[in-house]
Amino acid sequence: MNPYTESVRAESRLEGNLILPDRVAYGSLTISGGRIASVDAASVPRPGAPYISPGFVDLHVHGGDGADYMDGTPDRIRIANRAHLRHGTTTVFPTTTTGSPEQVVRMVKACAEVHDRWSPEDGARIAGVHLYGPFFAEDKVGCHSVSGRRDPSPEEYDAVLANNIVRIATCAAELPGAEAFYRAASARGCLLTCGHSNASWAEMTRAFEAGVRHVDHFWCAMSSVSSLRARFGTPMQASMEQFVLATPEMSTEVIADGCHLSPELLEFAFRMKGAARLCLVTDSNRALDMPPGRYRFGPEEDGSWCVSDGCVGRADVGDALASSIVGLDTMVRTMRRDTSATLPEIIRMASLTPAERAGIAVSVGSLEPGKRADVLILTPDLTVQEIILAGLNTP
């Protein structure tokens, strides 16, 4: 029996190196009624003591353990949620791919059912749905099914947003109707994002004016100076990258699996945006925790095919990347190994920063009294050792 786990059961108290937003300190954390009751962090860190961390928050995730959220049934959603909980994600935003209107609605309704009937046995708690596909640019669909891509229409997105569970809403900024989509989603309280886009600076400016404050997976399926030259010719134009780096209010995310981005790019993103505007996301697909092989990306019945080599997902044809196959715990360890970010900054990027961007930081994202007791016990090498979800130990 782990003495720290026994302490939770007997006294609702944890002791270890607490990872706070601004420092690491040895101390104790007490839990009562599923929430953090108090935090005492007055001592310097103790070498060899376990780390106590807030649970991770994933804004951008497609599935795991053989299930994709777009499979669209509560059972499949719970399978994916349990898989991500094993990797330290306690709060999740299931993310749509491209697909038919019926498939998108099916997924959103199934997520709402799991959300409304949630118990700790279901795995990570759904804080909302990320409406990601299908509103992508034709030339930036990436590994998603091309046939499921389309421009936004009020008839479709109004019906989806009416479910009141969509909390993150993505659309390529250059599409006809994008600004109307942003304003409709903003009225529902969504974090507005631009992704799978070949947008120019001018188009990003209009999106910003409509409320966009985030772009998805930096450098992946997004515009660049060279892609915009192919679209507009000369003079060359600034892209999403330049707009995000030049605009302090904008945040973004990186897939730090060691396969999507080099250490230099991870370091660059951290230095340019900082821990308060950079989120770690998995963007993982159903191949998470599965053996190498060929898997559907998106709906099981007709999603595009991707191949897992045991390290990352790739397109079935060619060598294009196709989502990650690891959890947020891997992303945390990669950032520690490959960047100059401190441990509090790294954990912030996996917890408090995404919670802030999604508007749920009042409840989760940091070890603070009054917040939900979603807590991780990590080994000194940042391996997830124990998971406490809403104050309860999980298997």
C-alpha cells in the first residue's frame, strides 16, 4: 500500500512536493467533500518525495484505447475517457473530426449524456465538447476525412450549439461564414479558435475582431508565409504564426510528443508565448494505448485511415503526421526534457492555462482551496503513480 494513498483514505491528507503555479514546495494538501480544503506549502522541496500535481486538462483530444469520440456512443466515449485518466488527464474536451452533420450531432449528444451521468468510474470528466471538425480549409484538412469537410452554415452549427455542451469552437478563419460562426459560438460562451486554416494576417485580424483568441496545434495544419505565397502570390504575406506571436492576447497549443515538433520548436513556442498562453494538448487518436497498426481516425464506420508505428500516428498514404498516440503525461515529460520551462510552468501548461482559456479555472487547474480535488501523485521522473478524482482514489 502506498502510504500517501493510505493517508488520503484515512485522513484526507496528502504530503509531498506540491506543484503550485509559481513554485514547488514541500507541504500538505487536505481534501474534504471532493474538494481541496487547504494547502500548506511552506517548506523547500524535499529530494525524492513524490510530486503532488493538479490533474491535467486536455483541450484537444480525439480518442484512445481503440475508441474515437466520433464513434458516437456513450460506451466508446467512456473508454476514451478512462484511457486518458490513466495518463493524468482528469478533465477532457472530446474533440470532433470532420464527418457528416449526423455524425457530429451523434457525438455531441453522446458526450452530453456521459457528462450528465458522470461518475468517477467513467474516467476523465467532460467539461465540454470541442467542436473542431468539420469547418476546415480545403487545403488544410490534414489527416481528417476530406469528404466530411465543409463551410459553416447557421442551420448546422446552431443545432449543434443548442446542446449547450460545446465549449470550444474551431473554424478556419478564411471560410465564408466564419465570422458569423464565431459570433454565434461566442454568444454561447465558447473559447473561439482557428485551426486547419490557411488564413492570412488580415483574415486573422477579422477573426480576432469576431472573438478568436486561440489557434490549434501550432505549426500543424496552419498557414505559413510560403503557403500564403502559393495562395496570394507576392508580396509575401504574414501568416497565422506571425499573428499569434505578435498578439499577446492570443494563445496556442503544442503537441509535445517528441514526434510532431523538434526540441527547438518547443523551446521557441515556450519562449515566445510563455506558460500563460501555451497549452499542452495530446490531439491523440484511438491508437493511444493500442499496439502498432492501422486505425480509423474519426467515425469507426467511415473515418480516414491512419497508421500507428508505436510512436506517432501517420497518414495511411505518405508520411504526413496524423495525430499523436500518447497521453499528456508524455507531453509533460517531453517539455521537461527538451525545454527550459520550469516544472511549475510545465504543469501550468497542462492544467491551469488550458483551464483558464476554456473558462473553467474556478473549478480545476491548480492546487487551491475550493477547487475540485482532481489531484495526481507523480514520481520524481513525472510518471503518474496515483490519481485522485473528485477526492476519490481511482484504480
